[in-house]
Amino acid sequence: MVHTRTWTIEVNIDENEDERQTRAVAVLHTDARNPLRGTGVARRRPADTEVPEIGDELATARALADLAYQLLDVTAGDIEQFTHRPVHLTS
């Protein structure tokens, strides 16, 4: 029997023009646990051309990477509850 689950990731992006900084927050929603939240920041140097999409992409990529590592840590903890042994997962 096939079981299908849908997990959703919501990404919110804030741009602070004064600080030349873009911040993204990626939130993973599942039925099994409380949401996990990853964050990422992109900074633009004063000499760089202003292209908001690049900041959005970089901040989002970093937020998703942070979220992925948190999910690996949670998964390792879940496995340890069953095996009673330390678990080290790599990406």
C-alpha cells in the first residue's frame, strides 16, 4: 500500500534596503511535528548593482540549507530514540 504525505515549505523574504540585507525564513510544515524554521541572510556590498532577485535567491538558498541541516539533526534524534546509540547523518 502506498502512503502519500504532503509537506509544505513556506518562505518569507524581507529586504532591508538601508542595511543592504535580505533575510529569508523557510518554515517546514508537516503533520508529524511542530514546524521547523531555517533562516538565511544575503548582504549586498555598496559597490554591487542592486538586483533584488539575487538577494532573494541567496537568502532563500541559505534558509533552505539551514532547514535541511535542522531536519537531519531531528532525524538523527528520532533514530537515536529507537536505537539508543549515537547517530551521525550526513547530507
